[in-house]
Amino acid sequence: MNLYKSDTYQADLIASLEATVGKENLTGKRFLITGATGTIGSFLVDMLVRYSTLYNAGITVYAAGRSLVRLEDRFQGIKTENLVFLEYDMTKAVEFKVSVDYVIHAAGNAYPLAFSNDPVGTIVGNIKGTYELLEYSRKSDVKRFLYISSGEVYGQGDLSLDEFEESYGGYVDPTSPRSCYPNSKRTAETLCVSYYKQYGLETLIVRPCHTYGPWVTANDNRANVQFIHNVLRGEDIILNSAGTQMRSYCYVADCASAIMTVLINGTAGEAYNSANPDARVTIADFAQIVAQVAGRKVVFANPTDKDVMERTPIEKQVLSSKKLENLGWQGRYSVPQGVANTLTILQGG
């Protein structure tokens, strides 16, 4: 699928750039983005390339991923010498021979199937991968290193709280294999702030909430991704639970502008939630919105043993966006708008 033929996708890139506070500071900068074929990483690459092209900004983007073939396939619509592909495996030593101003680390397993099938790999990848990139950044005089963490670091939060602020610790059960993801993300965050304290490397952390958009990896089995796949195949959405868990959702164009705003304006050594306060709904509500936009319906069914095993124990994941908004950022996409854009783009519009 060539996203660049979609007018909606092109408009989303522009809207994301317009929402980025201080974007003029990106001119002439060099970026390394890992996880460049993922939902968030790929949009960031497109956004930076688009900005550079529109304003002759001289930005160079090094897009890093596990497969050069997948990188070439994902970005086949881009023709510029300022986009360079790098092979990158987060479980191995970093051997980049390039010099950059900013590193955005977006690589890592981020879907339930990986947590279930490869909890060890999830832990090692998050911790070792972050350490290797921090070492590369320290030795290469990188100006700023931004780690894309997760709202799951709050774990099973206090249900009496309206929202989780960055200072809230939450609770994650260390004896649950499902905790491979949030606990390794927590450790990677601590590693980032430790590099700032010990070596002076300016690190920042962004904790995205449930982010969705028109591009996902083939193995992504997150619920919101499956809902979208269902309706694109002309199917009704099968919900294997009551779906009462409350979530912050964020369309990828909002998430990308939030990340870039933090990179440019955020305080080093600190974490920022990425969430749109106007996009808080339950899982069932999100499914209903997808179904309504697509003209389908939601059908409730009994879960399989596999469904139960992969289900998150988190009943509530509502993230405060106040700290991010204090940087001047504002979300632009409600859930119905984000879902409509996602489906339009995937249908070639």
C-alpha cells in the first residue's frame, strides 16, 4: 500500500507539522529513528521528510529497522537523498557509522502476541536495545535522545483517579510474565534518566497511550488494530469481552506532533504523557465507533483461552495531558475523526 497517494494521509502529515510547537528548530537537523516501519516511527519519518521537502529545510532522516526490504517497501513512495535506511536489531550491538543530532527510539515489541510468545525477548530487547542506543548517543555527541515508552508503565492504576499524571507510580506485578513489557519499559526509562544524570546526555521520555493509525506491522494483534481489520474485510467486530476498560486513545498524527514537541521543548530527564483529553473512551466504545464509521456492528462473544491469556489486567489507562499541553501542544483528532481518517487512508482515499 502506498500511503503517499492518499490525500487524507498527506493532510494528516501537514496537520501534525502544524501542531508541532517550535518546528522551525528542525531545520538542518539529522535524525535517527528506530522502529521506522512501526505505527509511530513510520509516521515520524514521513512527517520529517514532508517538512524538509515543503520548506527546503535540509533535514536528514536515518530510518532504522530490522529489515531493509520492509523499509524499502514502506517508504517506496519517497524519492529523496535525505532519507537513508539502516539495518537495526535492538537485541544486538549498535554499529551505526552516522552522526546525528537527535535519536528517537521507537523500536520494540508493543503487541500482546509478542508479550505472550516471547516475554524474554521483549525484556531483553527493550533494555539492551535502549542501552546500546544510549551508548551510541553518548559517544557520538547526540544533542537529545527521546525514548518512546508506554502508558502501560502505570500498570494497574488506582481506579479512583480521574487520570494518571507523570509523577504517578501505579502498580505492575513483577511475577506476571505479561509484565515483561511494562516493567522493561520502566527500566529503560530509568536507564534514560540515569544517562542524563551521570553523563549529561539530554534524554526525554514520551509515554504514548493507545495509538492507532493507517500503518501497522503484520504481527500487531492489538484490539484496536483488529477492529479496523475486521471492518476493512467487510466483517462485523467480534468483541470477546464486555470492553468496559477505559482508555486514552490517540490518532498517530496527534502522537507524532506530541513527540516532536517534547523533543524540541521538553525538559531533559523528564517524562511526558502523549494523550488527547478529547479521546477517552472504553474499548467497547472504540469498537462501536469503528463499526459506526464503517457501517458495521459489534457482536459480543465468549473469549477463548488464548483471548484470556493475552488480555491485559489494566482496567483503566487514562493519561493526563496537562504537562504536554503546558508546552503549547493541543490535540486535533477526536476518536471518530481519527478512525474515519484511518479507514479512508486504508481504502485509498
